[in-house]
Amino acid sequence: MKKNVLTLLTMVLVTSLSYAGGIVTNTNQSASFIRMMARDASVDVDAVFFNPAGLTHLEDGFYIQVNSQTISQSRTINNSALNKDYVGKTFVPVLPTAFLVYKMNNLAFSAGFEVIGGGGSANFPEGLPLFELQLANAAQNDLAKFGVTTYSADMSLTGSSVYYGIQAGVSYAINDMISIGVGARYVLANNTTVGHLKDIKFNFGGGDLVNANMFFNGQADALQPAVDATGQIVAGGGGKFTLAQLQGAGIITAEEKAQLVGALKALGLTDDQINAMNAEMINGTFTGAQTQLKGGAADASVAAASFADKEADVSQKGTGITPIISLDLDMGALGISLKYEHKTAMNVTTAVAKDDFGLYKDGEEVPNELPAMIAVGVRYQASDALKLQLGTHYYLDKGAKYGKKNDSGDFVTNGETTKIGGKDASYLAGNTFEVAGGLEYQLSELLQVSAGVLYVKTNPNPEYQSSLSYTLSTTTLGGGLSYIISDNLGIEAGLSYTIYQPFTRDYTVYKETYDKSALVFALGVNYRM
């Protein structure tokens, strides 16, 4: 086994678990977002995240908003060589966010809690093609001469990741038209990888699935009595006689002859071949077969170093800071917002509890950055009942490091041209951008309904994509409602469905196609004191 299934486990992180937004950044931070898809020009409480400068448009007072999202995500990987689909599931029952705002005259002070990246576990209960391809290769090549046709293994792999964000800021209205906001987000990353690879078995010549070493050693041991018996006959001077002649001379019994014939037939010899052989030839056949079996056992012992049971229990933790600046322009029915989030420079420190694979370095610093992001939003009060919002995000992914290495083992930025897989390449061909549009219609003084669409375009090179970590362009449809219970209390709910654009990577000898789907339900509560 030249590669191991867990070689790329450090990549089963936030890149596999981001639900709405860029490659690693979650923008699904409120129930309002889920039901509208465009919130970049928000002047409600969720503007703490989407448009901090816009908080100055709130009436004076203290505001609290709490949101929870339930997320179900499915990942499908099709491997052409194995002609098989591998399906992984992620279920997040609660993905929380909370925002606080205190508005006083021209000032607004805000705080927020977000899951800014990740927020779940990537579970692979049936394994991955990266792993099964290695077993198939061993069965079809190294062990094929021993009649191997099938194989089995017990593999479990769970990679979890969550990036918590604790945000604080202050916003100031310079005049009725212009507001600004400054703040920062403190990010705490926690990644874990737990897995095992054990009980690998092969089918030899149509027999039961067994451990390779057990098979070869068992077959060699089973042949030992026949080797001993014919060896004694040869040593006693009967090496030139056939089995029939040995029985006729009383040297062996009919039962002993039948046992030796059975052993020869098990090695694939016919009756005519057996009848023509003398004891010396028979002993040579048995000895040669046993030597080959012991050689197979030696081969299996070498393979056992890779096929032996292994476990991994690794965690990575780190922190970083994201400076945030924002601008809001209010022109009556029309509003425009701008926000810039600086790159979150962050390393996570590896802690190894167990690593039988020898893939991790205890104490190693691994870059897990969040990219800089530019957001532009537009809000428009089309009528007393209808509100419209547009938004776009541009993520500077190429200038960030996501823990990926070049052939020399050095961590590289996503857009850096370097040696990857023996050729000059980069992980990303371009930055990620997204556009969104949403509308909200007031059915009554208490009830509002909304809908929206979000399109995300990622730009990976094939080198970025693998069965353990891949990014896809998406289209997300959302809708929901908001209901005012009282002057101080309101609730909102949203549902969204994300359609992913499949990506096929050509590995020359086979192809893999990556796909996903995601369903999100969100519930939010707004309270004003």
C-alpha cells in the first residue's frame, strides 16, 4: 500500500463543512439570511454581522437576536474504476448565532457570536474510494497470483471542524446619510480527526475472507504432513516409485495414498499427472508449493505493515483576529453598504493522542486561515409593502493558506504556483465570488413573507479536489416568513436548499465525480428591551 487513506485527513476540515458562502466562510448567520439569501444591506439586528454600519438606523434601545439552524448535508463521490458511489452524511441539529445591539443617538455598540466556519462532522461510514482503490490494487496485482478475488475492511473516519467567532464593534452615524462601523472578530478553531482502519481480509481462490498472513501460514502448515511423509519415503529409498507402487509394496496404506492424492489435487494436479509422478517428484511438488506459500506469507507480512489495524485520534486548535470595517449610505428608499473583512491569519497546533499511521507531527503549526472578503449590498424600498435586497461577496481565497502543501512538504497559499503532483500548478485558479437577491413582502402589519436566491462560483484547479476535500459552485434557494408577536418580540423562520454543481477530476487511470446537497431550516427570535 503506497498511500494511506488518512494521508489527507488534515484536509477534512472547514472546507468540507462550509454551508453557505465561500470555500471556508459561513455567511448563513441568521434566519433572515436563510429566508432571503441577501442581507448585506440589512438595517435590522443581524446587521451586526452583515452590515455593522447600518445598525445606526435602529431606534434607540437594546436588542437581542438568537438564531438556530438545523443542517442536513449529503456528499456523493463516484469513482469510475470501482464503479461505485460513496455517500457521506452530515447532520447538525443546532448551529447557533446570537447578536446584541445597544443603540443610543448616533452610536450603536454591538456584539455577536457566530460559527464563522465549519460547524459539523464529516462522516464516512462506508469508506472512501481513496482507501478502496488501494485494496483493489493489492488484490489485482500483489496478491492476484494467489487467486484473490474480493476483499473487505472495517474503516471509520470522522473529521469535525468548528470555527467560533466572537465579534464586537461600534458604529457611528456621521450624518443622516453616512454611517461607519469598525470592529473585530476573535476566531477560535477546533478541528478533530478520529478514525480506524482494521480487520482487512482477502478472498484467496474462492475461499472465505481471511487475513493474508493467516491464509498463507495456514496453507503452509496444512501442507507440512505431506512434505514430511514424502520426504521420509525419498530418504528411505522409495523416491523412484509411484504412489500405486508404494501402496502395492506395503510402504504406504490406502488411506495414506488417498491423503497424498488429495493434497496434490488441492494444488491443481490431475489424476493422470499424479499417476505418472514418483515419490521424489511428488515431494518436490509439495516442497515447492510450501516454499511459494511461505514466500506469500512473507509478502503478506510486508503488506501487513500497511494492512494492520491502525487508529488515529488527533486534534488541532488555534485562534486568530479578523478586523472589520463597514460603510452604509442611506438615500431614503435606496441604501448601499460596503464591508471589508481582513484575512484571518491563523495557525492551528496539532495535538496527537494516537497516530498509528505516522502522518501527524505533535506540536506542528498548520495554517488554517480565513480569507479576506469584500461585501457590497443594496436595499430598496420598492413600495410600502415590498422590500428588495441585492448583495455580492468576493473572497480573496488565492492569498490565503488552507493547510495544503506542495511536493516539498511546504504549506502554500492557494494561488501560489508550485510543484504539486510533480508539475507546476496552484490549488485555486481564481477567487470565489457570489451574488444574491431577495425580496420581502408585508402581507399584514404582523406577517411578512420572503424569498431569495444565492449563487456561489468557486474556482478550484483539479489539484484542489479530492474525495476528502473539494469545493463546488452552488445555487441556493431560500424562503420563509417573519411574524411580529408584540411590540418587543418577533420570530422568523426560513428554509433553504442548496444545489451543487458536480466536479469531475481525471486521474488518468480513473475519474472521480464530486457532488453535494444541503437542506437548512432556521429559526430566529428578536427581542427589544
